[in-house]
Amino acid sequence: MTDNSCVNMGFPSCGTRGRCHGEWGSFSCQCTPGYSGHQCEKEVPEYSFDGRSHIHFQLAFTLPARHTQVQVLVRTRKHSSCILSLLSKEQNEYLKLEIYQGLLSVFYNLGDGDFNLTLPSYRLDNGEWHDIDLDRHDNEMTLRLDGGGGRREVTGSPGRSREIVIDPAVVMLGNSFPSGHNKSFQGCMRDLRLNGRFIPLDGQAREGVSVVSSQGVSLGCSSDSCRKNQCSPPFTCVDLWRIHECRCPPGHMVKANSTGKFCVYTLCASRPCHKGTCVAQSPSKFTCHCPEGYRGPHCEVTLAIYRDDVGLSFSSLFAICICFMALLVLLLGIFLYTRWRSYKGLKEGVYHVSAHHDGWEDIRENVLNYDEEGGGEEDQNAYDMAELQKSLQPSPAQSVQYSRSLAIHHHPPSQQKQQHFCQPEPLSRVGTATTTTSSGTATIRRDVPPCRSPAQGQTANPSRAAQLARKSLSFSSQDLARYLCEIIRDADQHPETAPFDSLQVFSTEGGGSLAGSLSSFSSVGLEEGTAAGHECLKEWGPRFEKLKALYERAEGSDL
């Protein structure tokens, strides 16, 4: 949870110059040597010590008796000097960080004798900046140079005493205490930290530290060696910080003889190394030291190297934008093509199935057949899709064929039976709702096609009737037009009578219908036991008089 505080807008909160320590809702930065500030944004200034200088501090806080940590940046050419001196109140115990014969050393006395620890192999008097770190825990001393690790770090624990009570009023920087033992530091210092606290070097009191005395300390770390020392031509002076060196001009090398030193021209003067440094081995031979990213005898081969801080060029950004736009156009084209194919398939496959879509099936949903004449399991049978594709208005040929086939199949070809399935054609034109006969007014059944009587030329012979039926099946366009005109004329003249096609669903009641007849009075049971049923109703009492009257009315109307 606290690690999130160490990242601000995707970047480390302490930048590249500090190490972040996350806290609840905040963070603290441990800055690298040479930098300070809340986010390590400030560069610590440098201060020069002239060899007879020191800074005497008085601390407002107490240093721990069993732990001491000192960190400072130094730059010097002097072989031996004192960097920091800490004393106890009795001045018999001490802790001193020094440069001894060019090496980093610590001298101390924790109450059981004088001891020291030295870091070998690395010298500090070469005029370069070095990071010095002293870390004491009890009697264990650790010296680190330039970050430590490997041969840059040494640890030792001579002696048995583990504590030293340091006097906060006696903290000396740049010299030892008492001042009679002159080991004054000569060089430059910056960024002094004592147990993690910054100690100011500008002589001003702050952060719980006050300055008792200061001498020979100046701001900056300059060098004027070439101003004090001149080189005879053709030699030129090179300032190596607090020392100088006379060198030949670029492209020349030094030769010595009995008369002295002189400069000789070499091939390095023509700058044969493109990106590297030319080192002359003789006037006619040289070698090129190539920097990182370049190879070859003359550093002419450029290598691709990865850098975290390298951004994209304008050409790279432009190429990326072009590729991105091309990808968008491609995706848009694929989408439009897919939509076009889907629309084309829908248009051709559902309404106008093309030749290459012969295998497509009808995708319309099946319709459940709900019997209008009652419930039951028959209501859930799936309706055949072929039935939906049949016309609601049967053709004239189909109507005639159906009516006549029923007449021939169920009844003999007699005049009496034929009247149940066809009605005589009236004297007037086809389509009149009623016609007057000798027996009275008769209603024309529009659900049964009319048929001609034998008097009008129809024979009672079955074979003759079948021939006429087959002959009537041949229909021409004129017959169809005449048939439609008659339907329209009947509908106009008799609006109270329903047309034939609207009664199609009721024309299949009775024989051939899955639902059966709606009339329960014409059942076989009633025909067989009508008299017995009437006698039973008489015995049931006056309450069933109404039912008895219904049966008598049904029998009288021949339902």
C-alpha cells in the first residue's frame, strides 16, 4: 500500500537521484551523494579547504553511543589529512576519519585502547571526487569507498568496547582536535551527513546544528594551476585540478633527447578516428579507441544501442500514425464487406433464393396448431409447413374436383343423394342468395359449389359424371376470369352472405376433420336411442322439460 506513494504520474517520486521510502500518504527520499531536497532536486554546493582551515560544530541532538554513521564527498591531492574528528567529554575516547598515506582509514578508541582500520588498494589523493562512508555498530567498523562492494569495502572489529559517548559540542570538520595536532584537510568537500542528518558547510546554523568557529573555507572548488604555471611552445598547459601538465598539441606526440623534450607530428593530427579518440604509437602508427556504439578500425561502424532516455523522432511518429490509419481503413473495409455480404445473402437467400443457394432451407419458425373446438393434446402438434404454403382460396378446378369426388365416393349417382353435396343451379345467374322452388324459398349454400341438374344435360351415369369432372378440371384464363368476376359480383349484390373462401375452414368439418363435428345431436348414439332417451327424460321430472323440448326440436329439424 505504501509503495504507491513512491510513484507520481508514472515517474519515481524521488527522480533518478534518490531512493524512495513509502509512507502512509507520503514518502521520504534518501538522496544520492551530492543532492538534497524533498525530492532530491537540489545540488549540494562544493566548499574548498585551503590547508589551514576547519569548521567547529555544536550539535543540538545527541549521537547514539553504539552507532555512528558518517558520509561525505571529498576531493584532494594531499596524502594525509583529517576529514572528521569526534571526541568524548573526557577527550580520552575518540573517533577520527582520515586520509592516511593516500588511503582511507579510521582511528578510534572506545575505551579499551587505540585501534585503526584501513581500506587498501584505492587511493584518494588522485584529485577526483570520492564518496566516503563510515558505518559503526558497536565495535564493528565498516569503510566504503564510492558505494562499496568488493575491494572498495572493508570491515573489522578490533577491541572489545562497544560504546562511545560523543560530546555534541566537539565536532570538528577538516582538522583534528585539539588544534595542536595539525592534520588540516586540503581540497574540497560537499554533502556531509552525520547519522543521516545534513550538516551545513556554509557556516550558517540550521537543522539543529550551530557553527562555533570556521576558518579557511570558501565556496566552490576551482583550480588555477595553469595560471600559475606556464608551458613553453609548442607545449600547452592542461589543468588536472590543483596540478598542471605540459602536453603537445592534438595530433602530436612527445619525444625526448639529450637536449630535452619536443613535439613530433603524427597521423592523429588528421583526425582519422571519426567518433573515437586517436592514440599515436609512432609518427606513422596510431590506434582508435571507439566509444560505446561504434566499432571498426576508424570507429566508422555505428551500432544500434538501446537507451532509456531516447525518444521517437518525428519520422518514426509519422510512420506509426500512417500504419495506424492504414489499419483502421483495413478494418473498416472488412466491416463494410461483411455487412454487404450479409445483406446480399439475406436478400437472395430468404426472398429470392439464387441458384447457388439451392440447399438453403426455409428458416421460418413452425406454427403450432391450436384446435378452435376444444383443448387437448392435439393442440400441441406442430403444424406442417406445407399447409401454410397452400392458397386460402382454392382454385375453381380444385373446388369442383373436391366436391364431385366426395359425391361419387360417398353416395350412389342418384338424384336424391347428389342433392346433399351439390345444389341445383337456380334459374337466375350464379351468385343469388335465394331461389324460389316449388317447395318454397331455399337458401343457396355458398360452401358447396353448384352443380347442374340432369334436366340441364347432366346424366346420372357414373362414368359420364367422372368424364365431366375430369373435363372440368381443364381451366383456361377465361374461365378463371369468369370465376373471379362471379365471386366479386356475388359479394357486391349480397354483402350479408359470406364468400366461399371465408368458409374454407368450416367446409372440412365432419368427415376427414381431426376435430370432428360440432353438432352433438347428430351423433350415432342419439340416432340409435332417441325414443329411449325421451322416455327417460319423462321419468326425471319437470326440471328436465326444457331438455326434452330441445331433443324434440332437434329431431324435428333433422339435425
